[in-house]
Amino acid sequence: MIFTELFVVLVAIFVGARVGGIGLGVFGMLGLAVLVFGFGLKPGNAPIDVMLIILSVITAAATLQAAGGLDYLVRVAERILRKNPSMITFLAPVVCYIFTFLSGTGHIAYSLLPIISEIATESKVRPERPLSISVIASQQAITASPISAATAG
């Protein structure tokens, strides 16, 4: 029985990924409907706490953007990175980590990626190195941040 349920979940994921876009959500919903109505499984409770944390973190990030605070932080980060362009591979992930850790969302790091790419190209460093490490550092910061939903959940 458990393998049949696993098969239903995997089929829903694969077909939804194949369709793409909103299809993933639609086929996820259909897979859940099959599990609930076809196999009689009881659906779990909605993760209200996690959704409220996500809502508050995104609201804080949007307020930071609207007030001009994000632009200021990006200028500070750019100054730090431009002072040591040869160290871009090491400094860029540290800056992305700090940004994400303090904000609780990895979306903050998106504003740094064009700057990292530009500085890396100017200093003759392959941009994919600092960019890929920065993205990984940002993901690690999400799990370390005390205000992210990943940590609270």
C-alpha cells in the first residue's frame, strides 16, 4: 500500500514537472486528491505558523526595499567588494551570507548577483565561481537565520 501511495506522489511530481509552470501545482493537487479520496488518507494541518513567518519576512523585505534600505545595503556591499576585487570569490559569498542571514530570505541576495558578476568580470575571475558559491552561501544562511521560516519550521 505504501508503495502505491509513493507511486501516486512520484507520478504527480513527474507529470507536473513535465507540464511545467502552474501544472506542477495542479498535478500536486490532483495527487493529493487521489491520496485523500482514493486511499482514504487524512490530510494534515496547514502550516499556518510557517506561512505567517514567511509573510512577515517578505513584508519586512518589501519595506526595506520601499524605504531605500536595500539600495543602501547594496551600495555598502558594492564598496566592500570593489575594495578587494581579487578576493571576490571569497568576499561575495560572505556578503551574501550576511545579507540573507540578517533578512531571513534568500531573495535579498538577488540584488547582489549583478554586482558580483560585474566585479568578477572586471577582475578577470570567471563569474560563475563567485556567483555559484554566493548562491550556496545564501541557501546556508537561510537555514541559519533565526527569522527564516526554514529555521522556525
